[in-house]
Amino acid sequence: MSAQEQEHAPTGIDVTQPSFARVYDYFLGGKDNYAADRQVADMVMQLVPEAPVVAQGNRTAIERAVRHLAGVTGIDQFVDIGSGLPTASNVHEYAKDANPAAHVVYVDNDPIVLAHGRALLTETGVATVIQGDLYEPEKIFTDPGLTALIDLSRPVGIILAAIVHHVPDERDPGAVVRALHPFVAPGSHFVLTHLHDSGDDPRVEEAKRILQSGLGGSYFRGRDEIAGFLDGLTLLEPGVVNVTEWRPEGPAGPLEHPLHSQMVAAMARKDA
């Protein structure tokens, strides 16, 4: 780590260990990343130079989903779990643009996300960021920062963007998602994006190795397995599809880029 990075690192942040949130920030062209993060990102991009395309496609799918929920479904409160670092456009901006009454709570366990998020979220009463872990849903949904903005007796939009693919098989990703269900009211929607093993790109295996060794685990899975993570909910059209094919503004057409097949998106509704 350079002296300059040490100077600008928030207190208590170990920037010698790579963070997926910061690697993702780097892929999106952000500035809140450090040498360890860039090293992992550069290793991935040496293998797959177009890797940032996957991150950008994921962001586009999340924007479409949030705008649909806020503008069409009428959901005006969102909880973004594993939100990562603030980017040029954020969930609360998408939501407020579609529904001015929208509120958003960002949840992350990375201290740097909390530090930067709290500095940027200056619109009091619109959005906030809290510390929380996907594996501890009760702590998330009882946090005073969340309950001050979110009325859990009404439907909520739960955003699980590029986070469940960090849950290893031994932790049972489906059970981790289902553990969130009891905390939200019927009519709530879950938005999920996940790394996808399309089976047609030999570079995926090497990308898996780099991500799992550098970031402690990123798991590419098949569509059926990913759909199973939404069991207990009603999977909405068009199902589990490539990120660019999730309710595009026009006809779906061909993939904008072949690597978009390596990230899929889905939305499901809690009916009872």
C-alpha cells in the first residue's frame, strides 16, 4: 500500500485485503479502491478484458428492477443488502426518480462502505446506510437505522445484487435467502442478480479461481440452481435471464455483449 493510500484510508480499514465492493467499484470506474483491489481486478481483466461489462450489465438490471417496483408496482421502500460502495447512480436515485416518496436503506458489512456511504447520503430521511450481514437478518431488520425509514408492515423491495454468489454451498444460499422472508410483508419483492455459469465460456473456470482465491469466494451457478434460491416466492416474468434480457425498455434482441451471459437477474414476490 502506498503512503498516499495509507493517508486516505478511513480509520480502521485494512486496505491490504481486497474487498469485492471495492473491486466492483473499480470495474465501474470508481475511485474508492486500493492497490489490493486493483490487483485482483487486473488479474480478472487480464483473463477477461471485458469483465467490467458484467458489472455494468448488473447495474443496468438493478436500475430497471428498482424503477419498475417504484414506478409500476408502487413499492416506496427498499432494503439493499450487500449494497457495496456508492456509484454514479444509486438505488435511492432510481427509486426517487420513479417515486418521490421512496426511502432506501443500504446494508453492508464492509466498513469502507459505511464510511463513504454515510458521507455521501446527505438527504436526511431519504436514504441511510447501516452495518449488517446477510447471515444475520434479524440484526438487519431490527436495526434502528432501518426501522426509522422502513415500515416492515408494508411491502418492501429487497435488493440482493451480486451478493448471493458469495455464499458458499455449505452455507446453503437458498436457506440464507429464505431466512429473509419472515421479516417482510406480503407483497414484498426480491430482486436477485448472480454470477452465471453458462457452460459456454472456457474462461469462467479461471475467473472462478481468481475470484475465489482473491476475494474469498465467488460462485458461478446454473439458472435452475439460482432459481431455487427464490423458492417460497413467486418467480415473475421473464424468470432467471441474462441481465440485459431482464425487462429491457425495447425488444430483448441479442445480448449486448457475450459476457452478459455470465450474470443473470430475477425478481420474485412474497405472496403470503
